[in-house]
Amino acid sequence: MTLEQDHESRYSRAQSESNSFQDELRAAIDQGEPQTELLVLLELTRSRAQASKWASGITGPNLWDHSFTDEDIRSIRDELHEALMSRQRQQPKSNSGLDDLLDFDELLDLAGGERLSPVYHDLAKKEMGVQPDTVNWTGAPPEIAKDLRVGIIGAGPSGITSAIRMKHLDLEFTIFDSAEDFGGTWLHNTYPGCGVDIASHYFSFSYDQKSDWSRYYAKQPEILDYLQGVAERAKLHANARFGTEVVAARFDESAHEWELTVHSKEGEVSTERVDILITAVGLLSSPKIPDFPGLAKFQGKYFHAAQWDHKVDYKNKRVALVGTGASANQIGPTIAPDVDELVVIQRSAQWNVAVENYMKEVSDGEKWLLANIPEYQRWFRARTMLSQNDSLRPAAEVDPEWSSNDGSISAENARLWTELTQYIKDELGDRQDLLPKAVPDYPPFTKRMLRDNGWYRMMRRDNVDVVPGREVQFTSDGIVDANGKEHKVDIVVFATGFEASRALGSLQIEGRTGRTIRDVWGEDDPRAHLGITVPGFPNMFVMYGPNTNIGTGGSIILQAETWTRYAAEAIVKMVEANAVEIECKPEAMDEYNRAMDARLAEMIWAVSSGSTWYRNSAGRVVSNMPWPTPEYWNLTRQVKQEDYTLRFSNEDRSGNEAQKYRPSGKDAELEIEAKSL
């Protein structure tokens, strides 16, 4: 082949690749979301003229929130195609001569159709992956960091991202989990229909985004595959001890260490010592089956939804589903077509919200854009986040001036109540006789709001019966409902929730002076500073701790990144000060909890008479946080030095005299205020 022929061949291949890209791009753009496509175009051009022409068409963050005409959409897509092809040819349009370009914060405001706060701008940039969220040493890692040992209990989302934080800091860490792999709740919950009710493209780590979700709201197998893929890519398996359960942790004050009692699956008991303890056991990890009268007599099969027995075939069987919460809402509509009879034991009806794309698959074209156009993935994630965070929050906030006889807490709450009731009527169709069973008798947001999995259409089926379940009892072959009617069943599925208010209930934790976590919290009254640290328990960080659940919409994955970033910063500050302990001050936790309680009093969970797992036995809200997501994220952005006490030892972990490291003091153990964290 001559040099001229080689050049012609290369040009031909390049032209072919360019044509292929152009064809794929054109087809993909035609299936993309117009609002996101406009934002990509505006990021590429920063053109105020284009923004003035089209941006007002973005009326909100949801897929359906726009007022574009068909002509607008064609024009946006044509210009985007041209801009991306120019970049592909390495001939980007020049912005020279334009004096006033859109900045990134203005684009973020356009993304959701409203002006966002500076804090929300920063949070969005972090979630989009354009603003780093890593915690680093201020210089070279101190020598004592080489000997620091971190123990992480739990291999779910919080455990995974905790481990990745520790790995980034090059700290020695071990993950303990009684299961055989990563995944946490997404490994254990395998019931029919199990899936996420937060949009998939936001239910992922900001540092490891997934472009090829099959559905806008993914099901359990795909979520589990994603989480295990994150762990695999981060090479965490080498630091994981699966099949090992940490049953107890005791803080050794003389050694400044946590002593862990570990049980193996073979029944062996051993102890491990770590300097830092991160509990990532989750909030919804201990299944709860109430002590129903007569349950021991029942001769059929029964199990909790979170412990689904796949050896039991429910097809063509008579099944009782006890509960109507989030799990039941997914299980019922999924199994109803396959069972002979489905009896739903309902203590109270639930509010279900319709989401237009909840059941939809992501088109091939949109997957292509997400995978090949980085700007599209960024803006799609940003808009998804804005559509999920604190969605409908005004309906959960108490208006002190509002007065009603129905229990509603504000005009917005009453409006939502009416809207959701109409939705239920529409879904029931010609079965309006089911309305008393379907419409809750408490205001929306009292309990967790559910995505509708087809619950009301399930109720219309001939083989489904929803019966009152406030006082039920079991017989040898069935259940007697609250009206005294017996229902013969072969299988009982308990979708009865978890021990949510008994935080860290699976662990025996003993802190300073021998006080246990139960001594401090009682059975169901947990409190922590920012939900993460507890006075009397040095070097311990709680993931998904008290009052960190999101009650008004958002991603627990974002929360996991938030908690772990805070813990990582605290560890760095402790180590760089050459301290051996960092402990939250009681006054810091008390001040935070006073502010939190005041805000909680303004939320529906604190005032509604309806029952909810958000509250403990005394009626205090112990699960949910009152803060909007950006506000809580901002509260945890910095570990405040005045909130913590550092303690120093006269010897560092490598056996060297530590006097040269600490600022002052000669005692064997010196406790000082953390004035220079």
C-alpha cells in the first residue's frame, strides 16, 4: 500500500466513523428529553440569546414539565446536533465576541425552572460530578495514619462508600458483614416486585454514575448489580470479611480502641481491635413481625417480606399479605395475577402517588445520550435530583394559621389530599364501593408516601380482598380479620416493617465508662449530633443514624455520601492533630437536637394523629430529619472544631514518644479542647 493509499484509507475510516456517530447522535437526540437537551446546548454555547428564546419553556424538573411546541423541540434538537457534530469534528463554535455568557449557576436555575440557593448550586455541582467531594489530607499523611485501623460494620450503600472514603485516604480498613456479598438491604430484599421508589439516575453515587439503567425506577436485581459493581470497581473485596457478624463493640479507654466481638457463620467467636468504628447497619435492617395471637398454631408457610422464601411457590395458592406499606405496595400488584386468592390484611390505607414514568423503560436513544454525551448525563442527573429532593415538601409543613376539621395541616396539604383522593377514584373506576377501603383517614405525608405500583387496580381484581386488620388472630389454617371473618390461606407474607426506632438494635455497643448505647438511648429514643456522632462513644460514626431519614423525597445514596464525607473529615482532623480520640461534646449534640426538635415541630409527622414508624413509643419523631436535603448537606459540610474534644496519648501507635507531636502537656493522657482541628 502506498502512502497516498494509506492516507485515503484512514480518511475513509474516519469519515465512516463520523457518519456512524452522526447517525447515532441524530437518532438518539430524537429520543432524548428536550429540557435536558436544551441545557446541554446552553452549556456548549453559553448563549443568552438561545436561553431567552427557549429556556422559559422549562417549567419544572420533571420529564413532563415543559411548554415547548413541536417546532421548539425540532429547533433545539437541530442546533444541539450541529453543536455536537462540530465538537466531534473538533470545530467547536467560538463564543468570541459575546460579552455576556451564561454562567453555570444560571444554567442550574434554568434546569428546574426556578432560582436555586447558592448551597443548592454547590450540591447540584457535586451530584453532577463537576465539583469534587473528596476528603484529603492537607499535606502528606501523618505517620500515625499508617497504623490507624478502621472497622466498618455493614456492606450496603453506606458501608461501600465508607470503605471508598477510607481507601482514598489510604487507611487500613475492614468491612464486616454477616451476608456473603455487598448490597445490604438490596441483597436481602428479594421479594416479588422489589424496586426503588427514587429515580434510578439519582439513586447512584455521584462518583460512579450509571448511564444504562434499564428503567427510570429500577428493580432490585439491577440495583444490586450496580452496588456490587461499585464495590468491584473500587476493589473492596480484599478488605471485606463476609459471613462474619459483629455482635458487640466495647470501647477500651486505656488503649483508645474499639474491641469488636465477631461471630463467624461456622459459629466461631473472635475479637478484633480497631481505632475507628463506622456502623453502617442501616435503619431498616431488623425485620419486625408483631406477636399476633395464635400465630404459633398456623400450619401454613409464613415469612417476612425482607426474608422472602423462594422455595415456597405462591402461584395458584391462597396468600395473605399482612401490611400495606412500601413493600406490600410492590408485592401485592406483582403476585395478584398469579395467586388463587390474595387477602390483604390492612390496618390503614396508604397514600399512593402516580408517577408518569414509574413503570417505563429508558429508551435506547436516551441510554446512548447518557453514555456518550457527558453533558447530557450531568444535566439529566441534575434535573432528576431536583425532581426528587423534597418533592411536595410544602404539603408536609405545618401552617400554624391553618384551621380544619379533617386533620389537614395547611392549604397545600388539603389540596394534595383532594388531588390524591380523586386519583384513587379514577383508578378504582367502576369499583367505587372500594373507596372506603382505599382512601386513608389521615392527611398525606403522615406516613411514607408511596409510588403507585398498581395498588388500586389490584384491589379491583376478583381474586383480591382487602380486609380490616387492626385486631387479627391466626388459626391453624387461616386468619380471622377484625370483623371476625376467617380467611383460609396457605401462605402468609408479613410486610410489617422494621425495628426502625431501635437504632443500632442489632449491636451491643459499650462506650466510655461502660455505658451502653441502650443506657443512653433507651429502647427507642436515639439522638446523635447531626445523626452521626454520640457523646460518650469516641471514634464512632453512625451511618443512617437518628433523624437522618428523608421524609419528603430524596436519595439515601446522597445521604450516605454526606455521612461518610463528614466521618472522613473528622478522622482526618483527629489524625492530623496526632490525637487518638475524637468525641462529640454533649452540649454540641444538645444544641443541634434542640434546633432539630423545633423544626420537627413544624412537620406533619410531629402533629398528625395517624400512626407512623417515624415516631417512637413516646410519640417523638426519631427517624426523619426536618431539614430539606440541601440544608442538611450544608450542615454537614464542615466538621466544626468547637463541637468536638480531642484526646492525646503520651505514646503514638508506632511506639514513638508523642510529646513532639502535640502542642503541649506532659500527662500520660491529656484531654484538651479541639481549638486547632
